[in-house]
Amino acid sequence: MLERDDRADPKIEQHKEKLLEVAQQKQARGEITRDQYDAIEYEVSNSETRDFAPFLYLIVRERVKGRTQDVIVQKRANPNSEEYIIEDLDSSEFEMIRTSIELSGGL
């Protein structure tokens, strides 16, 4: 859990903007309802920095083979990392571990 509450952290604001952007896209495609979008918008708008502690997702590569899309270098968190999008990832296909690494300020 993040202990400090840096409300001006630009990374947190970028994450919030991206969450809302994705929610808008999903609503436009009919994947979520207006009520679901409104709930997401409320949660994102009223969230605090400590709500954005990073998670580690463990995904077995064989389970998602053929379903991954590469993230273009300009959109990666680290240009030297491998990042993928899995649009139809089901919650049964990964394990989620909450970390205590700070989003800004380095390791």
C-alpha cells in the first residue's frame, strides 16, 4: 500500500485518464452500460493515490497463446520491456499480487 498521498503525481493522473478513456471506448462498443461507465467514472474521480498501488499479474503464456497484441514502444511503461494487451483475458487466467513498490520515485 502506498503510504504517501501525492495528489500531484502525474503518473496517477495519466492512469486515471487512461481508465476513463478505456471505459468510454467500452461503452461506445456496447461492452458496458451507461450505469457501469458512471460507476467507473465515479470511482476514478474519487480515488486517491493510495488506491493506485501497483499489482503484479502472473499469466501463463500457454493459456493466452495467439491472443496477445504487442504494445507499441511509445505506449510502454518502459521502452525496453515486453508489454502485451489481452483483450479477452478472463479473471481465471491470471493471479494478481499487490505490491508495495511506489509508482514514482524509482525503486
